[in-house]
Amino acid sequence: MSRVAADVQSVHSDQLPGVFQPPSTALFPIEHNAALLEASQHHLWVGLNDGDVVGYLYAETPRKPASAIKQAADRLFIHQMAVLRAFRGRGIGTALLGTTRGFAEQHQHPER
């Protein structure tokens, strides 16, 4: 996953070097991923090619409690999605989004 994140980070840093850090494989260390996934509201799906991660989608499903004005709400927020350049245009991103949409529908998170 770090390799995929670094590939996408290079696109950002090439276009906006004053905003984005240069790419690094330290963007998504295994320890960070493990800590994220310990919380039940964090979700990670990966796209594979011959067993190698070539894409991922990281989302969160925060529960917003009811307030005096609003009712309680469950949402699904996509924080990050990436596919290696060499694998773009093969439907991997579409499949990741489809899987995420299916998860949201199954768990009754409304689409926005």
C-alpha cells in the first residue's frame, strides 16, 4: 500500500510542490494501517494483481449522535483512494468504489 500511496503522492507533489511533500514509501507504514483498522469505523479495501496490492480505498464510517437540531446519522467518508499508474484504466478503481458502495448499502449508510 505504501508503494501505491507514494505513486499517487508523486502526482500531487509534481503538480503542487509548494503544497505536497515529495513521495515516500513511508506514507502508509504497516503500523499505521494496523492502528487504523483496530477501530471499527475505519475500513480498507485493496485491489490486487497476482497477489500484489495495486490499489486501495480507505474510508471511515463515523456515527454522528443526535443533537437538538439533527437526528443521529451514519455516513461513509472516503478519505483516500489510489491505483498505481501502471494499473489505471483496468477497472480496479471502479471495483474498489463498487465494493465500498455495496458495503455502504449493506450497512445502510446513505449516498451523498
